[in-house]
Amino acid sequence: MSDLGDFTEFDGDDGGGENDGSGESSPDATAPDATDDEFEQFEAAPTGQDRGIGVLSASEGLRIDEEPDDTRLRAYVTVGNRADVRIGSYLIAPYPDEAAKAASPERAGRPADNERLFCRITGLEYAQEYRADDATEIHARRAMRSAGIDEQDFKLMATLEPVAVLYEDGGELKRRMTDRVPKPETVVATADDKTDIKTGLKMPEDGVFLGHLAVGGEKVRTAAQPPTIDYRLKDDYDAGDPLVFRHTLVAGGTGSGKTHGAKNVLRQYLADDREYPIETGGDRTVSPAVVQFDPQDEYAQMHDDNPDLDGDFARRLDREGVAHGGVDDTVAFVPKVGGATYSASHHRAEQVEFTIPFSMVYSNPWLIAGSGLNDNQYNALVNVLLDRFRRERGRDGTYQQFLSFLDDPALKEELDETGRVHEATFDAVARRARGFGGIFDQDARPITECIHEFVRPGGLTVVPTYHINESRHAETVVLALASLLVDQKLSNDPRFDRIKDTPVVLGMDEAHNFLTDADSVQARKVIGKFTEAAKQGRKERLGLFLITQDPQDIADPVFKQINTTVVLNLGDEDAISAVNIPSNLESKVPYMEKGQMVVYSPDNSEPVELIGLSKCVTKHGRE
């Protein structure tokens, strides 16, 4: 049986002249009259077995500098290894133990620290070999007449980026900044030790599984079993704040595999042993609740097992500690909106209908300001009209009653005469507050009466909106529920302790539709609320999990709070630029295949390339 690393995923001589075959040697020949056969006797043929892929070169200087642009680190790659080297590959170059001790007197007398430079290839080039034009002509013509190219005629040089110095301290492998220059002709080898690579890239050993480390679309392999290197997000307060509460963005275009990947990640947060301490209740730990807003009706399938996930694959997942299988505690909370009906034959999750009560507008009046109220109109709505309606009707007042309230001509005349609301402002509010009749107070249980079912520790709540015909209605439903969760999390006097005392992962697909930067009152209020929620996420155990194909449309104040960015294939230049990942990874994004991704999470690791699992760990797809 192969290990997890075998999954099918988403898928020298540095010169010297040579004879050109005409009987005349090039100017660089060692002997003026040397023939090809005679010249071969000068090739070095040391005994023993080669180690590594080549050696560090000092031909143009060998320098480590505080300024990256001034660092010069190049390696000569021997002929037999040239076909295997790739941009982005990780390498190890050892420091001599004696030099390590001499550099730090306090280490004298201690066991060898086994210091070594961990680096990556950032460039590959064939260096100029023949300085004279006639030699270049000779070798060009010779190549044109031959069946192939002799690699020994050229020097392949690899430009290296130093990442860290690895060293042993008390039997533990650690990393520090690159503060030493290695010696010329130090043997450079492919990094093939899992501990070396994870330490060099500052990757945590444990946490939430995202995928396997890759370079150029191929998994990095080691001599260990399994041979692949798992990438995980920190999820333990002992190692710092769990990164789920410092927020995640998954960005990818259509067909990139972002929903597949998002399901695999969310499933890890619903693992049986996943718990977080909460500030209330002493030392109590609580499993997180996942609430996922689902505009394409795909996430309720997480209730079911993936029929394509066979026993061998499942056992490999078990060996790597990857949670899999359907989540029994999955409930689809279906918003009752007008005459829209929800039909779901593609999943077996329980379905619960609910409605948004108009009373939620009192705490979030922008829910009925989505048609573009200006600041003056919004103030009239909040501070005058809704305030008066609430005093007259109480929390049981309905949306239809509020419209009747606005239709009262005596009220408009009174407010205009007293100078509280100009009649034109009143008319604008009354006109733009209409059109939400299908959202509020429908024939279903109010969501405020379903909180214990809506937020369940260890449970997945999916809110599908695919069946809602009007996009404005769908946005209002999503923002109403998301705001309910955020308000209760941030409140010092919450109405619903269940929300306050439960860690919540708030997933939002097509997040660009809800958290967009715009000039409307509604947009400013929404962005302000979610920015504050993001800032308080670590304290309140609230994690935003945003999924989008248009990251450039997400408001900058929210985007700045995102700690972990997962980027799959994106073809739009503005979208790629918006995700703000290092340039060496940014250039790869348009060429990534389905399931390939780059992860930029500064508090978790160096920026890396990953390959996700080829199969979804829960059901995925409409078949």
C-alpha cells in the first residue's frame, strides 16, 4: 500500500576549448595541438561517489548580506543533476563544524551544532563559457551538425536565496536568520529531510491540514514515510493564537478547486477532537460551530460521505491525521423568502426553515437601507422613524406595520413642521425602505427563536441562498445572520449566551458580494462591523473564513485583518495583485492546475506552494 504522498493529485567541468571537428582547436584548448581524444585525458575523474547536486561557486563572489539584493549565492550544478533541478527547489549547504565553533566562542567544547544553510533556487542560467567569438562560432556550428548538445560544454549556475540557518540546540533543531557565509565549493544537496524542511520554512508540526508542500506543481518528497510533507496551520494557544481566529481568505477562479479545498479545510475544524478554551466557564473547552453561507448550495453535502473516497485513501488520511467523512451534525437552515422554494435532492442534511424578524432591524437599521440612503436620510430612518415606531409597537412590530407607519401623512407633516425630518427626506426614506416584504416576518420560525439549533458546538450550519431569486434579498439575509453572530460575539451584555460561549467559524462564500468597499451607508456600516469583528476575533473566538473569486472587491479594512491567504488559480491581473502575496509566488498563480495553491501566512510559515488532496474528504458534486 502506498502512503499519502502517492495520492494522484489535482490533478563537471567548467570549461576548456574543444576541437570543432575541422582539425583546429579553439583558443581555449589546453594544448595548442590537442585532438579530441588527447583533450579527454585532462578531464577530472576523482574516485568515490558524488554527493549532492553541485557546489557553491565563488567565481562572482560568495556573499551573505543584510540587504537581500546584495547577497550573492550561486552554485555550479553538475551535468548529471541538471535535469532534476527546478526553480523553487529547497537545498542544504553545510557549514564546517569547526568553523561553527570558532564563530561562537561560547560553543567551544560543546557537541557540534551541525549548522547548515537552508536555501531555495530562485534562478537557473547557463553561464558564458567561451570568451572568444571564434570559439562561440565553432561550437555553434558543431551543435548544429550534431545530434544533441554536450552538457559539459556549458556551466549551469543556480542562484540561491538563503532562507535560514539550521542548527541543533539541546537535541532540538532550530532556525535563525542567515548570519554566516558558507565556504566556496561547499557541496549543495537537495533538502530531503522532513524536519529540516519544516524547520527551515518555519512550518508547524501540528495543526489544521491544508495540503502537501510542492515546488513547481510537484510534491516535495523525502526519504521518510510518508514521503510528502504536510502543511498545517497553527491551532494551539500554546504555540500562539490559533490562526482560525485570525481569519482566512481562500481566493480562486472558476474551476480552480476552491470549494473542494474549502470543504476539506472546514472539515478539519469539525474534527471530533477539535476544541478551544473559552473565557467564560473557567477551564472549559468547546468544539467550534461552523456557520457557512452558501450561494451555490454546495456545502450541505458535507453531511454525506464521499462515495469516491475508498478504504485505502481513508487509511492514508488517518495516518496523516486528516479528518474525513460526512458530518452527521449538519443542518441546512433555509431562509423563507417570498414565494421561493428550496429543493435539495443532492444531500441528506436536515432542513430547517426560518425567517428574519423585523425586530433585527432595530439593531441593524442598514438592513433596509440597501437602496442607497445618504447620511441625512439614514439618520432620519434610525434616530427618528425607527425609534418612534419601536416606542409605539415594541419589538413585535412587523415590516408591514412599519410601511403602514410610513404611509401616515399626518406623521410626515408633523415631522416636517417640527423640523425633525424634511418632507423630501421623509419621502426618500419611505420610498427606499420598500421592497423587503419577502424577507421579513415570513411564515416560519424567527431565527431569534432558533439560536440553539443554529449555533451548535461541533456542528455545521449551512445557509443556502441559491433558491432566492433577488440578489438584494439574498444579501440582506446573509448580512442579517452574520451581523447577529458578530453583534453577540462583541457584546458585553449578549442576548444569546449560546453564541457568546461557542467558538464560531463564520464561512462566507462569494464574500465579495457582501464585504465590498462602497460609498453607500449600508456598505460603510457592514465594513465597519466586520472590521471590528475581525480585530476582536482572537479574543472572542470568532474566525472569518472568506471564499471569493474577486478578492480585489473585498474592502481593504477587512482584508488587512486576514492572516492566512490561500490562493488557487486566478487569471485576472487585478485579482492576483489584490491578494498581496510575494512576487515569486504571484507569478505562478495564473499557471496553477486545479488543486494547486500558494499559502501566505506570515505567522505560520514562509510563503509556500502546496498541492491539495485529490479527493474531497466529504461529498462534493451533484452526481
